[in-house]
Amino acid sequence: FPPLPKGRALSTADRATVLGIIRDLGSHKNVLIIPHQTFKNMVRPSAASQLVELELARRGLLMKGNDKKITRQVMVSGLTSQQRPRCICLVPAALGRA
């Protein structure tokens, strides 16, 4: 999970291997951003991914979107083929409390 400042694109070399990035979002520093589809593929069995998302949200580890959804739209050039994919945003500062 390489750090990628806002406005920078993911390098061509990293596109094939990177699962997500680290970026500052709002007042939160070093947020781990993973495209939603990638997150669903990481959880086994994939049918349990929604339960994992709900548990992470219950523990306060996720940054919810302004629309109160568990995922947020984040524009990261080169991370996915979508312009503004829905992403899971994990707040590392909250990991110490969980």
C-alpha cells in the first residue's frame, strides 16, 4: 500500500500489483484506501465481505461517505478503470482503539 498524494497518479509499474493506497482524507491522516471490489475479493469467503464491512463500521474503523454509506467515492488515477470507484477507507488511528 504505497502512499499516493492527492492529484498524483499510480505508476504503470504499480498498477498490476497494488491492492490499495495510503492518502490523507479530510482531517484523517494515512487512510488506507482499497477499491470495494478488491476488498470483496480479499475476504474469504467473499459472501462474508458485507458482514466484515459492517463489523469494521461498527468498530469505527471505516470512514463513511457523506451519503452515510460504508464505502466512499475516491478518485485515484490508475488504481481502477473506473473514474470514481467506491472504496473502503480504513482509518489507522482507529485501529489502536479496536
